Amino acid sequence: EVQLVESGGDSVQAGGSLTLSCLAAGFSTDDFDMGWYRQAPGNECELVATLSSDGIAQYAESVKGRFTISQAYAKNMLYLYMNNLKPEDTGVYFCVADQPPLVTGGNYCPLSFGYWGQGTQVTVSS
């Protein structure tokens, strides 16, 4: 059974840091691009960061320089290191695996493709 399980969401103050983790099971991540999406109330589902199967990372402009996506050597864990958090980073964050390319977003997470986790809540207060 394919599973993506996120953890690490929390409530922090602006300027703080969080690390999100995603455990991938039931499939080989070697065959997929991995990514993190987020959705805040009233906002669309937004692609935050992607990591290709050959290790290329890309980021939304809004998080460049603050977020880092990485994968454990065993490739069954995906991480999102988030620094200098802002209130606009608030939302539910989803771990996703899919054939490339990952789409930039849509109306509501989860989108109708790939494998999605259940989401983890990040709240940043000012």
C-alpha cells in the first residue's frame, strides 16, 4: 500500500523555523519527483518545493532562500526545512509524489494526481 505520512507541523512565531518530514512507503521514490504543496484558507493549492528524482530542487518564489527540500539517503524520507517563517506561510502542507513534472497548483489540495499525504498544519503568528 502506498503511503505518504507527514509530520512536524506546529504553531510558531514569525521568524521561527520548522522542519516537516514525510515518510514514504509502499513504492520506490526513485521513480517519482517529490514535492510539498500547501493550502491556506481562501487560497489555492500552491506548489512550494520540488525535488526531482535526479536531485534537482526548485522552489516557489515566495519561499526561495528560506525553505530547503531534501531527501534522506535511503530516499524514504522527504524533508522541508523552513526558516524565517512568515504569517503568509500558514497553511496545511502536503507531501506529494508523482511522475514529473509536478503541476504548480490548483484549486484545492489534494489535487487529482499522484500520491498525497494527509497534510500537516503549519501556523505562523505575527
